[in-house]
Amino acid sequence: MKKKSKQAQEEWVQKTWNSYSPQIYNLCKSKCMDKEDAKDLFQNVALRFCQNADKIMYQESVFPWLVCVLRNCFYDAARHKNREPTFSHVSDIMGDYKTLPVERSVFYKPGNCRNDELKRTVNRLSNEDRELIEMAFLKGLTTKELSAMYGVSFNAISKRRLSAIKRARRLFMG
């Protein structure tokens, strides 16, 4: 197989990125609540595209690859942002550990128990169900946007979303 010249590769990368970057940026804005987070996400996708351009060069399915990278970068950023502190770090934040009932804790807020139970339930779902619920309810993506992002029909994504909600409801109710 004959290798393409460096200049031809650079032209392909520039042409491909210029054609898909507006769509990618709009997806970044729809996923992120903050404009700066959207810019960071967009920059991470661009960086990954440039790093892997030689591997995906001249493929017909570049846009789905970019959407997949965008989703992975988004989840990586969300995991990093919501990372649980280590136990040694918690003592610096909360002071010395004391054995108090939960209700007497300074950090206790009525109603949080139900939220914790809901979080545990969602975390028990499969990765696909959890991702779909997070995208639909936490990020507020419409069924039409989810359909375009996953590359399936509107009806298929509606059925998947309803099935995920039913499974979550069964787990939550016991």
C-alpha cells in the first residue's frame, strides 16, 4: 500500500476537520452547561482527532468516530470533575472524623437520603441504560438529538429510553 505524502495528509486533516467542526462544536455546546466546558470538550476532541488522523484517514465513517470521541471525552471530564476524594483528603475538607448519627452531621440535609438511594439505583443499571438516562435527564438531550447521536431511529431510541426507565423503576422500588 502506497503511503500518501505528508502534505496530502495535512490537507485531508484540515479539510475533514473544517467540514465536521461546526457540528462537533454544536454537540459540545448541547452537552455542556457552561460555554468554557464546551470549549474544553471541543479542544479535547480536536486534539484526539489530530493525534489519530493517520489511523482514520480516508475512512468513510469519520463523523461517528468523532461523536464517539466526543462522548468519551465528555464522560472523562465528568468523571474527573465528580471524582470522589480519597479518605485521607476527606479529613482535610471535613475535619476530624467523629462517629455521629447521620442526622446530627453538619453536612446532613433532609431529603438527601432519597437522592443517595436514586444514585445507587442508577449506578446499578447497565452502562448503556445509565448513559441513556444521564444523557436524557441530566444533560437534557431530546430524543431526536439522542437518535442522531447514536445513529438509530427516533422510535428505537424512544423504546430504549423507556426500557431503561422501567428497569431503573424496578430496581428503585425493589
